[in-house]
Amino acid sequence: MLNLKKTLVSLLTATALLVTIPAQAQDVDAALQALDDALPGQLLHNPFDIQWDSRGNDLKTKIVDAEALSSGQAISARLKKKQPKAWDSVLSVQIPEAVSKGEEIQVYFYVRTARPAAGRDTANISMFVGRNEEPYDSIFVEDIFPNSEWELMNATGVADADYPAGSLKVEYQLGKAAQTVEFGPVYVSTLGPKEAS
């Protein structure tokens, strides 16, 4: 389920660390621990060291200034024309940690629409959290419709299979429309085993 979070005080406070991280490894480790403590659950990756991957026809990416974000920068993904499938043009982040069947996974991410498709007010993208190789099964897939202002969104799902270390990714599927979307920091956590309801 996708939720819009305009104010999440603990997360916003934690992301302010992105601007003030000193160069020394011990201080980076301390900042990462502070962020992990501020977020629900346990981080599955290092959000201070995100390596963006892009793939697809007609997709151009670049780093842009983002004064509204504590990181000060974002990645812009511009798709010149609609693709046959949403996943034909993607921006993704690999998740190094393993996830076990039954774990609840939560993703917080900043996003805004820089230029929607003609006739639309928002972008139209899907967020895929799942395996980075065949059979490409997912923990969840959510449709996202960000507006022109920066939004902190989150989505949660439960793993229905085991995912070994290095087999997961968060993927923004952009192929639904010719559009430009900007993405800020992304935080992926496990909330532990989902309690039966």
C-alpha cells in the first residue's frame, strides 16, 4: 500500500545528516547508525552510497540541484517517448542485503514530477521492489503519481519468497509516458516478520 508522507519528523531529521556527513569513515558509520535508528525497522542498504542504474531507450539521466531536499541534489530521469512496456525504461537501486519469506519491507523515497506527459498534471510511474534477475518476482509493485512538489512517499509489502543477498532492487519504471521525474534519497528497511492478522 502506498502512503504519502508530508511530514515524517524522524526521517527528515535523519536525512539532514546527508548534508553534514564528515569524510572520516567512523563519522559516516555513526551517521548511518543514527539514520538506521531514526527509521522504522532495519536498513537493507547504505542510503549515503546509492548507485543509480538506468536502462532503456530514450531515457536520459542527470544530477540536478534540489534545494528542497537535505541532500541538495536529485537524479532527473527524462523519457522522450512512451515505451511499449513500463519496464522498458527504468531507474534502479540495488539492495545488497538478503530478505526472508514473510519479512515486511518498507521503502521511503522522495519524488517529484519535473515535466508530466502532455495533458497530465502528474507523472505516471510504477515502483517495483523485487528480484533483479529472472523470474523477476516482486515483493510489491505500486503505481505512483507524484505532483510537481517534492513528496516523501512510502510503500510496504511482504516477501512471499526468500531473496538472497544481492538479488533485490528498487526500480522506478518510467515507460508509461513521455515525462521527466526527479528522485531524491531512497531508504529501504525490513520491519521484520509480518505478524499474522
